[in-house]
Amino acid sequence: MKPNHNIAIIGLGYVGLPLAIEFAKKFPTLGFDINTHRIAELSGGEDHTMEADTEALLSVMQPAPDKGLKFSANPEDLRQCNIYIVTVPTPIDQFKAPDLKPLLKATEMLGSVLKTGDIVIYESTVYPGCTEEDCVPVLEKASGLQFNKDFFCGYSPERINPGDKVNTLTKIKKVTSGSTPGIADQVDALYGSIITAGTHKAPSIKVAEASKAIENAQRDVNISFVNELALIFDRIGIDTTDVIEAAGTKWNFLKYKPGLVGGHCIGVDPYYLAHKAESLGYHPQVILSGRRVNDNMGMFVANKVVKLMIKKGHKIDGSKALILGVTFKENCPDVRNSRVVDIYKELVQFGVCVDVYDPHASREIVEKEYGIGLCDPPETGYDAVILAVSHKEFLEMDFSKITNGKNAVIFDTKSFLDREMVDGRL
């Protein structure tokens, strides 16, 4: 028999919406978000994140007795569900400490509607132990129910790669876990029903939480290594990409590229792991040293551009610069934790008049989050152009028309443009 699942997805961003669509193909699914504008947008069949296929979204919104997707911002509508999957953001605060407020608020809300036999599954990235040590007490207090007797929990870390239309939700193997062996089997079977790539059942919730944290910490440390190499090779006067290409001829060399490290995962998750380590009396060295290197790359790029401008005879104060791209990655509208902002701020401190152009980013969100007004498609007169994000549109741009001539500086942070046309690159 088909399980009697009524699923609620809490948080309808880059992670929650694709998940809601896939589950809605097989089960009655409620997409919940406290943002009423987001609910209205999705109810109209539109998605500004561009993570959802419009046809797929509309198809699962058709009424059906045993499946289909509905949207709501009313917590009372959650009472009809018995499986809750939490996909709210878990950012860091200004001091780079975990900010669990969105997670705990969502948890408290769920506690108010929790019933005997319900299962709460977390996908939000956290440090090992967070689900059972931070979230479960909130669920117990708000519901008056007892953990692992009246209700249960699971953890299955998200692996969404924003903007990636190849490695989509169902094609990425899913780690699952549960608070009891039986619940672990149920959670694994639930995700196994939609993930064609298969699942990996972790032996505990803590193991599943830790697996997500180290996925991104490992990538962060690897990128920090090549970023540090870029700083060294810049002083030597050789091109980092040339060195990586040469080293990459060995079969076991990992060809990571230097660059800005932002986004909602790689630039954030290592701090969650470090926070947990420090709470246990261990002060991580490698993880945090990697973070320091990566956090300073925007400043390095800005200073390098200024030096190149001085070398070409530009007066820096009052000069004009254009930054191409502000999202944290190419061909995607996500601007969370964008490190491009570091380049902008540093150039402004030098007295440079800086325009930022990004055909993918939302003007409203960039203005709200960073206080930067995006410009219209650039025209001409720039003394420096910094390609910060490798959007496909930038390959079609005629840089000779937007700069003030051969004296302009063009810096490529992504090794994306024709090498002959740039003055410097990471």
C-alpha cells in the first residue's frame, strides 16, 4: 500500500521548492513559507529563483486526491500534515557565528501543530548535534509531546546546487537519517521514492549533520589553497591558471580554481563546524585559516586592480570602474553572501566611482541586502572593468565599447575571458 504521507515543506527557497515539486508528484504536499509575496508568486506558477521548471510546477499544482502541491503562509494549514521537512536558511551573523533564529522559529511554529506520530525532518545545514540538542527541546516544549515516543525526527542534508540544470535534486545521492532505527528506515524510504540517484542511510543524525558540514568545509579549504597560491604566484609574476594546467597533467592532482568564495554553503558552513569544535574545547586551525584566506580575496582583487590602474597612469580618486556580476555564482540570481561586495567596498574606499551590472540579480534584493544600486547595461567611459562572475552574457560584450580605450584595465577573476584582452586575472 502507498504510505499515508501528507508532507509539508517549510521554506520555499532554492532547496524547498524543488523538493516540494518532487514530493508532490507522489504525495499530497503543502509548500509553506512565511513570505506571503513568495506564496503569491508560486501560486501564480512563477519562481524568481529559476530553480523550478515552470511546466513541472504547474503540473503538480493540478488538483488530485492522493498527490499534488498547494501553497500557504497560514500555520494552521500545517495541521493536516504528518511529515514536516524544514529547509529554512541557516546563515551566520556579523560575528561569523551560527544564526539559528530562522531555524528555531520554524521549529517552534511546528511544535505548535505537532501531533502524535508526526516526523520532523531537517534539511537546513547545521553543526553536528543541532537537531537533537537545539531543535528537539523546542519541539517538546511547544508541543507538550515526548521525543522518540510521541514524535520523531530525521535529518537529510540538502545538496542543491543553485543554477545547475544537470545535477538536479533527483540526480544527487541523498544522505538520510532518523532518530530511531525504524524512523531512519522510514525517512530513507521516503527520499528513496523521489531520488533516482539513490540514498545513503547514515547511522545517526549527528553523522548526517557532520557529513554536510565537512562537504563544504573540504571544498572551502581546497579553494583557499589555490587562492593562497594565486597570492604567491602574483608576487612571482606567473599565471596561476598556467600553473594549475601544468600540475593538472598528473592523474591525481585536483584542479581547483582560485576565486571569490561566497554563497549560502561554502562560505558559511565551515563556521558552523568551527563553532561546534570550539564549544567542545578544540580550536580548529585548518578550517579557519582557509576561511581567512578566502574572505580576503575581494580585497586582493581590488588592490590589484588599483595597482594596474596606477601603472597605466590613471588618477585613482574619481576614476570609473565597472564590476560585472554580483551573484555568488554564474548564471544564477542568488546573491547570498556574495563576496563581490568586498571588491566594491574596497574600490569605493580608494575613491573610485563604481558601477555594478548583473543581468541575473534582482535590483531590489541587492539594494536591500548590500545597499548597492545595480546599473543598466553599461555604455562607455570606464577606466577599469572587473569581471567578477562568469555569466554567459558577459562573453558577448564588446569591452572596447564600454572602456575608455586601450588605457583601461580589464581584470578577470574567473579566467573566463580571452587571455589576450585582460590585464590581470586570478
